[in-house]
Amino acid sequence: MQVIPIKTPTLCQGDDLAEILTQCGNIQPGDILVVSSKAVATIEGAAIDLATIVPTTEARAWAKRCGGPPAFRQAILSEVQRMHGVVLSGCPLAMLTELKPDGLTDGTILAVNAGLDRSNVADGYAIGWPRDPISSVRKLKEELKKELAVILSDSCCRPRRIGVVAMAIAVAGIDPIKNQIGSPDLFGHPLQMTQEAIADQLATAANIVMGNAGQSIPAAIIRDHHIPFTTFAGWVPGIVRDKDLFCGMVH
């Protein structure tokens, strides 16, 4: 499998992402394209001007606990409300949020700061996910006019592990999960609970070449992957609480 970075100029609101990726990357039929959620949100004009936000008492309390401007904490609280979520906990620099956005039918999404970030955006602004990630991946897939799949990705953390990896937020063109329950292992024993997070693994592979700092690599091509294309287009499913191994860690 090949993972090929696509380096671009700095992206701005209103840019034609499909055209830029086509010019900067040799995208071919059969590829899977992993694209940064922040890049798509930037082009779609989803950046938040923190100077326009009036922090609430709750936001000021979270700013005192976690750091950062109260306006940024207020923006997070607003995103949590928009995506029908809750704040579960906080630590220095981060709030752990649980989100149930419109269109997500299975489980929820655990996200740092409700997906918002103050990096890779102009001073005084915050950037999060596109307002409608499903529409975003469908639109990009259609505009590229090739037989391919699109994964919208973001960085994420894991319990008790140092460092970030990546997760797939929304996908168009492949099944994000491969169910292997019942498949035999090396000794013929049926697997009891194994479901492969295909889209998440591809997002993490792409993130290695895309980076999280100033690389200006908002997308990567996954090639020679042998993953079948499907008609799936939607949020990557979450897991319900009673099946979540880590549920007891968060109160």
C-alpha cells in the first residue's frame, strides 16, 4: 500500500479544493483520498472569529480549569450544544467532549474540544469540523470525477497513550468498518468481537505524511489498498456505551 502526500499552497475560504488537489496531486481512479477536516472547514468558511464571542460564566470556569481564552472555551461549548453533546471532563489545554451530531445513528463521538483547534488558522480564530461533514465528503468525491473514496480525518487521542493519531469523521465510497465476527482465526476459532476500523487506520496512515504542524499537506492518497469501494456515505459509526470497553473510565 502506498501513502502519497499532497502538498498545496495555504488554503483559504472559497478555494476550489477539488481543483487544487487535482493540480497538486496525481489522483487516479481507485485511490482513497484522506483530507484534513480543518482544511475542508477552512475552505467552507467555518473558521470562528473569537473576537465576536462573549464568554459565559461556564466558559470562564472552563478557561480557568483548562487554560486558553474564555472565548475559545465558549466556542467549544457552542459546538457541543450544536452537536447535541456534553462535556465529560477537562485537563490542561483540553476538554473531553462527547458528541451526537445530526445524522450519526450509531453511538457517539469522543472529541477533544468538540473538534475545535486554534492551530493552522489565523490568530484570533478557531477552526473545527465542516458544518456538514457528510455533504463535504460527498461533494468532494463528486467534484473529483473519478472512481475513488474520500475520508475526512482529524487528529485524536487514545486512553493512556501519549501522542495523537487520527480518526475518520466521515467517509464516502468505502465501508468504514470491516466486521470480522465469525471469521476463523489461524486455528479455526471464530472471532468473537473483532471489527476492523478500516477508515480510522487509513486516516492514521495518511496522518503520518500529512503531519499536524506547518507542513501544508492537507491530504494524502492511499493507493494499492485492495479495499472494495461501496456506496456508503456518512459519519463513521460510533459505539454504544454498554459495549464500550472504556465507558467506566469517564463519569
